[in-house]
Amino acid sequence: MTVTIEAAQRGTEWLSGAGVRPTRQRVTLAAVLVGDGQHRHVTAESLFAAVVNEGESVSLATVYNTLRAFCDAGLMQEVLVEGSKSYFDTNTHDHPHFFWEDSGTLTDAPSDQLEITRLPDAPEGAVITAVDVVIRLRRG
């Protein structure tokens, strides 16, 4: 396996900071996600491929379950694109995204350039819990 000791240590600290038990597979996934200190946008399939590329034996179901556990612990946020396509983002701060239709990739959009000046009132008995902004792009 080529996950470095530093990446595994960073992944372990990331998990422990959120109270997530650092199992071998979770540490491997965390090391791939945050081991270099950069934020990532991944799908379960792309993370699975990256981990398998690192020489780790893990099932796709384990990757899905672990991503859900990371989201539940507040380590990641899920971004839905096209209704059923989930991307997982290690940057949990509120920010908009660009979805590149041609490549199917998700990237951060500059939040300082986005202005939402007014939201509609929530229906009676409901409260707004989040506003997700996904800006769809195609190379022209």
C-alpha cells in the first residue's frame, strides 16, 4: 500500500477529532480523502477506485457506508447532483459548487461572488435548514 504514514496519521486525527473510531478501512479511506491536507469531491465509486489503486481490499458497500458515517459525524457533506448522483465533499463550510456536465466532476465555486439576497418563506410548519447551490457548466 502506498498511503504514507503522514497521510494515515492525518486521516486518523481527522476521524478521532469527530469521535469516529479509526478502523483500518476508515483510516485508509480518510488518508485518501484528507491525507494531503486538500479538500476532495468524490463519488463512492471514485473513492473506491482510489483506495483499490492504493492496494487496499475494500468493498464498494463499505465505501458507501463509510461515506455515510463520515457525513453523519460532520466530517463531510453530501452534494446531490441530478437528483440521484451523490458527491461527497470534505469541505463542510457552506459554499457553492460548479458541476461540470462534460466530465461529471464537482468543484468549489467562489463563495465570495455568490449573493443570495432573498429566499422564499418556508411553508407553514417548516423551517429552511440549508440552501445548496450547484451551478451546472458545460465547456463552450
